[in-house]
Amino acid sequence: MPAVNLDKLVQKLDESVRELGESRPFAKAGKLPRLFDVARRVLLQPGGCEAIEARARELEDAGVFAGTDWAEPSILLPALTPHSLQSLNADTVVIEALSELRLLAVARGSYTHPTVSAEQAHHYLTQVLAINLGLLFGMTGEAERVQGKLALISQSLVQYVARHIGYENVIDSLIDEIWRILEQRPIRVSDVRRMITQIAVCRADPNVDLGTAGRGADRLISSLYGPSRACGEDPGTQVYRQRLESMDAGALQNEATGLARSMHDTGLVSPYHAVFVRFVREDHDALLTEALGLSSTGRDCLLCYRELVHALIDTSVFPETAQGLYGLTLMLERGILYQPPVAPALWRQVRLFLCPQARERLQLAYGYAPGPLAWLTQGVLSVLGQPLGVGQGNNPTCQSARALSMWAYNDPDYLLQMVAWAARDNEIIMHFEGQPVSSLQSAGGIASEVSLDLDPVSLVVVPHLDRIYAEMGRRCSDREGDPHKWVNPEFHGWSSGRGFAINVDVATGKLIDLDGFIRHFYASYHPYYNGNQPLIHPQPAGIAVTDSAARFIGWHAITILRVALDPEHRMRVYFFNPNNDSGQNWGDGVQVSTAGHGEHFGESSLPFEQFTSRLYIYHYDPLERGEPAEVHDEELLSVVQGIYRSWGADRLPSEMLQAESSSTEK
């Protein structure tokens, strides 16, 4: 709806508020649906939050909160706001927004509330901002994707409140959040950079009094704006280049060491780092190893493929694309250039001619400088160096993001082939049971439109993969059972197990054969029951995602990477989650960990039994079977109860419900 309609919408809102206020108590419930609908449409408009805030007193006096959990603002709990703001119920999101804007009016002094002071309202909203930092900076997850347009209301609301409350009030929480995200080493770090820039702006603003807040921000700010001695005061890239030209060998050595230390410490790369690398690549090649912070493995790889590395730097390393240096470093450390097809494929990459469609998508997302090939090659380096840093953005394309990650992790030359096909030919052809499947001839993908909030490789390749994945699903839609059984191995490749297990009946959505499903998973993946056989190839799996109240949100594709004992000697499943933030609370005590329990960068982990309680699909090798019968009954019961307390609560088969009913009657 165009923004010019805001005035008309506000008039309708005023009429609805007046009708609600004039109606008798028993009739108010009938007036609320229209008011909520108009308020929702107002909140979706630029200036909508401001219009609602200006009418906060009138809304409350009319009785919009009467009889609800929001009726007494003095007893509201900030910790509950994520549930309301991420709700699939439009009225819940709207009434939460009305309540927050009411308290903002109180905090700013335009509404003197009988039960809440301005200081109390300010403190409450500060806590709300700290708890909803993801919404504050547009970092969406599975819940927001499911919400659709409702997520726009939640995001604009939180950002509007922050502008008037002040970012300085959530600065310490913001710093903790940034470090938590960086521990996961995502490829796309524009959100993190925006957070750090906001902190830097707050600190530099003489009108903002941070007090004791923000003391831990120095390392984050310096990682972008002053990672070494010669650029500590953020002089600008041109001045920095001039300083480099006048340095002796010792000073250049110190610069190289400082830049590398900052990059490996945070996972962020400063534009100054790109300037330095381009400089030493020309005249001081020996310093390149130091500037990248390479170990003996990476150094040997660099020396063996020196010309290729120089070509990659020339093509893709610029101040705007500096983040690719971290990917280049980790790619060298992985040693994948020693795989015979990889180096020739990368030579093809630096000389690749991009089709108009790929160029347009890259330019729309990243701009025209330094050029689409530079951005795409930077993305290739990042994906190859950080295969567990791929994210799906605000798209329902977890299967495609998972595939990119699996190929980069396990089959890098195949990934490079996919990039070449998509970027050069604007078409990918895969095969399903011997028959070709073209991304151009597909009837459409799971996502109606793939958004631009992706890393460069995903931006170009995922639209094709999404259409192919959907087409494969259509080709087996008439078969009995879940299509993933046939699609996943064909889509992800030969290393995916041909055995398939599911604990949900596709036709009814009810749970089936939980005992056999769980026992077989333990026998296939748990070292104590599979002959202590480590997982050889990452395997696709599906989980039932739940929110922090253990309520079912939806099905989600992940990759099982390994199973091992953590530092506390508890068996854990380490997995890749293509969601943009893997540190999620799935309710009922299931808190996904991303650091502190033996995780590698980019991995998520859960204790084995907790992970199994959210699992609904997995693949396995049917020729390598463990011992299902040896799984302890206590472990089996723990997993089953976890399912019943969360996503399986309303999926019990009818015979089980009858059994429970009979037991209760007795």
C-alpha cells in the first residue's frame, strides 16, 4: 500500500478508536478486529509508529488493552516480548506494538500514565531493545520468515523505539551480541559491521553519554577502523597507502602482524587490510604470508600456488571486498588447492564472463564498485574458506544453502562448477534418477522470489538450486512417503546416505514408529552404538524447529557434521544450521550452543538426546548398521518425552491418545 495513504488510514484509525471508546463494555470485543486491522495497516507505513504513539492515551482510554495481558503495563515482562513480536497471530503482534508505543509515549513524557513512571517505562523499553537485538538490526531467523509481513511491523517498531530511547542504553548487550555472532564466523557480516558502526557513532557523538557502557567495544571498532598502528586513527585508505610507501621493512612487518592478528581475532577484515595486501603483493611478496597470518600449511599452499593466489587478490581484493581475505586465508589453511580440479576451476573463476542476469543481481545487492566479478570471486573465496558460514538470508531456501555448504565442505570443485554454470550460463542442469532437471525449465521454486540479503555465491546460485529442488520434489510428488527420501541424495550428491528414516506420517502429520526411529538413529550415529565409527561425510537431516516456548514453528534443513564427546565428556551432535543465527533457544531446556562446548567455527551443537528430540528426518548408509537393540531404555524415554513436550504434543497417533485416555480414566 503506498505511503500516501497514511493520512486516510489514520482517519480510519481515529474512527475505530472513537467507536471503541463509545461502545459499551460487552460490545467492545466486536469493535477490536476492525481497529487491529487498521492499526496493522498503519504500522506497515512509514510514519505509522509515530502516528500510533501520538494516539497512545486515546487507544488505552478507549479500552484496547482491557481484559488482555497488556492491561497492566506495570507488570509486563520484557522477556516475553520476543514471543509476541514473533507471533503468527497478527492481532498479537499489533497489540504488542501498541503497548510498546504506549510505553514510549510515557517514557518521552507525552503521556502521564497512572501506574507507570517515565523512568520505569524507559527501563522497560531498554530491556526490550536488548532482548530483541536481532529485530533491531534486521537479523531475521526462521520465526521471522514464517511471519512474512508481520515481521516488518516488529522490526520497524523496535527500530523506532531505539531511535527515541537511544542506542547507548543497549550498548553493552549489543557488544555481547556481536561477539556471539562473530563466534559463528558468518560469511555475510554486513549486519555486524552496521552494529559496530552504530557503536562507533554513539561513542563519537558528544551529545551521547555512554557512561560506563561500551568499554568492551574497542577491539570491535578497531577491527574495522584501525586494526594496526599506522591506521589507528582511521585516516582513510588513500592516506594509509601513502604511509605504506614510506615505511621500512620493520614497520611493514609490524603492520602485517597487526592486521593478521585483528582478522583472526574477530573474523572481520578492515578495508585497510585490503590496501596493505594489494600493496605488498606488488613489491613485498614475502610479507603476504604474514599479512594473512598463515600457518605452515597455508604458507606451503601459498608458495605452491603463488600465481593463482596473486590472480585471486588482483581480481577480488579491494577495500569494499576486504572480507574475502579471511576466506582466502582459511581456504589456504584447508589445503584444498592440492585437490587436482580446484586450482584450474579457480583460474576459470578469475576469468569468468558473467551473464547479464548474474551481473544485475550482484549490482543490485552490492553496487557497481569494484565490479560484479570481484564480488562473486570474493564470495567464492569466502564460501570455500568458511563452508559453515553460509546463511539462507530471509528466504525459505534452507535446502539450497545447505547444499552450497556441503559442497564447499566436501566437494569444492563441484561447487565451483555450479558457480560457473549459474554465473556464466544462467542455467544449472542436474539429474534426477537419470533425467536432466534444468533450472530454466522448472515451474518455479520454493521461494517466490529470492531476496538479496545473501553472500555473493548464494545470491547467484541459490535461485537456480531452489527451482531445481522444487522440480525434483514435483517429480516424486505422487509417490507414497516423504519426497526428501528421493530428492536429498540426488540433490546433494553421492555421499548422502541412501537409507532414509522419518518419524512423521506425511498424510496425517502424526508421529509414527518413534521407538524404531530413535533406536536406528542412535545405532547409525552414536559412537557407543555404531562400533565407534566417526561420521565420514556430512549428512542432510531435517529438524522440527520450535520456539523458546517449545512450540512448533516449522520444518528446517540442517547438516549433521560429526558426533563426539564435548569437554565435559557428554556426547554431542555437531551440525550446520543454514539459519543466519544458530544460537537459538528451542524451548524445554534445549538451548543450541555455538561456542564453549567444543564447536568449530560455524558449528552448532546439542547433547545427543536433545538433538534427537528435535529430529524428524535423517539419512544413513543401510549397509552400515549398528546395534539398535542396545540403546538404553532410559535414553529412549528421555528423547520421546522431549518430543511429546514440544513439537510432538499435538501429533500423537489416535491409538496412543486412546491409550492415554483409558489410563487416565483408570
